[in-house]
Amino acid sequence: MLAGERREMFARLAELESERADHAFELFVMAAQELGTPLSTMVLTNELLLGRVRGSADELPRQWLVEQLEMQQAVVRRMQAMMQLWLVVPQLRAGTLPTLLETFDLAELVADAVERHREELAWARCAVELELQPLPGSWDRFRVDAVLEHLLSNALKFGAGHPIEVIVSGDEQTATIRVRDHGIGIAPSEHAHIFERFVRVSSAARVPGFGLGLWMSRALLRPLGGTITVKSALQSGATFTVTLPRAPGE
Amino acid sequence: MTSLLIVDDELSIAHAAAELLRFAGYEVATEPNGHVALASMRRRRPDLLLLDYMMPVLDGLQTLAAMRVDAALAAIPVILMSAAPERAIPRGERWLRFLSKPFREATLLTAVASALA
């Protein structure tokens, strides 16, 4: 190798190393933004509760106190779920996260997930149309629930003010979950990339996030033989379809 | 009664801030994004808008831009809120006050009172 070529190679390696470092530093910012939201809520709710309880707690309706604590609890639970997922990202990437199968009804799991978001959905004026066919099967609850959580959160964020349809259907071999919003949608030119790591659609540029949700969804479903696809156009909403065999190996 | 509108895509934040402001004697409504908020403000003009910067559909700056060209909304004073430092937010649109998240009750109440003064 000539000296000039070697210099060029080292320069390119240094450039790649610098790009990697830039990316790692960007992750700090993203993590701070992701954690900023639950932290803000907890600070505010604590202030709200402390201020009132120190003042005139006797006059406060018990139900009001319960509501504030329940909202705080929901935020903490969501943060816990987010942490659980972050902790398994390396295993998801390597495909080494164990799959724990159990028999449950997919329709019940979906109904529970929608129920968890009931208040947010009402606030965002997203009327939910549920079409749930009872569908028992053998799946990993953690994996399917994490995918559902991601799809519902996205539908809520990007489809606020419009209805959301959630459909569970299937036959002897296959189960399908469809989550459809009528929000801002995703340009077809971006469909091929949205399931890649750290990819964020342009319409989500100013929302905190790592761009890992759909990549994780695909990785979570893969060991179950499941798939996830999107159909969408800008300003026409988005439909995400999850397909799962009723039992792995089918 | 002075009416405030809080626009934030996180229900829990909008809810807690609204409750704090209600205890301080304000009438408070909340909306989940700029797009819905614009329609709501055209129906009922608030005396002050507390607007989150990072939001889906229509973010804080896009909402400000839409308000600027709407004669009915252009004069509404705005407090912009964000976890990002103010200096990291592109200039171009104008806001009266900036609230850095997470904020505390006293900071929120002072910002609102001074924006309304």
C-alpha cells in the first residue's frame, strides 16, 4: 500500500470514528428528552400534591387525590415499561432475548392495552372503534404487548383529533392486529426505512424519541414468526398490520 | 376569569399544570397538539397560551407561525415550554416568555402572572 493510500485510509477511519462518536453523543440528548417528559410530570404532580396536602388537605375531595396519584402511577408504569425495553435492546439486536410462550386471548390483550390509554384517547378526542374477534393462541405476552403499546402511542400522538380503529381478526393459522389512525400519515418514500434502527419519519422530527420503536417491534415479533407492515400516505393516516401465527412454528 | 390554554402532547403534564393553575384561580383548558389548539382558539380566544415546543402534527413553532397570520389569534401572548434549552430553539417566531421543563409551581405561576401583566 502506498503512503498516500495509507494516509487516505487512516483519514477515512478517523472520519468514521468521529461519526460514531457524534451518534453516541446524540443518544445522550435523545435519552434526556425521553426521560424529560415523565420527569416533568412527576415534578409537577408532586408540587401539586405537596402544595395542596400541606395547605388544606382536609377540604380536598378524596377522589381528587386518588385521581392525581393514579395519573402519577400511570406515568411511572410507562417509564418502567420503557426502561424494560431499553434494557433488552442489545439482546433484541443480537436476537438472543428468550421467548416465553403462554396461551392467551389476543383480543383480551388488545382490549387491555386500549383500556390503559382510555383517558389519553378521550383527551386527544380519538374515538376508538374496536373490532375484536376472540382469538386464543400461544404467544409471548411481553413481546406482543410492547408492540401494541408502541402502535397505540403512535396512533394517539399522530392521529389526535381523529378516530382510531383497532381490529383483531384471524383464522385457524394466523392472527392479525390492525391499528389504523387518520392522522398526518407517513410519506410512501419513507416506508422502506421506518423499520430501521434510529430512523425517524420527517413528520415526527420534533417529537422526542430514538427512532427505535418500529425496529424494536419488528425484532420483538420475529421469533414468534410475526411480521409488521405499514400502509400510509401523507395526510391520510397510517395502518399498521401485525401478523402472527396462532402458534410458533406454524 | 382569566382564561388559559395549555397545549402539550403529554396528557399528564397538561393535566398537572392545568390543576396547579386552576388552584391559582385561572380558568384552564388543555389541547394535545397545535392543530387542535388552533381550532379551539378560533372558537374561544384564551387570554394566554402555554405552548409546548416539541409536539407531533403541528409543533410549537408551526403553531406560532399559523397564529401570526391569523388576525384573531396573532395578539394572544404565548409562553413557550420545552425541555430543550431556549437557545437551542430556532429563532424566527416570537414568544413572550420561556418555561424550561421540568418547571416548578412557583416558576409556572410567576411566568403566567408576568405574561398577563
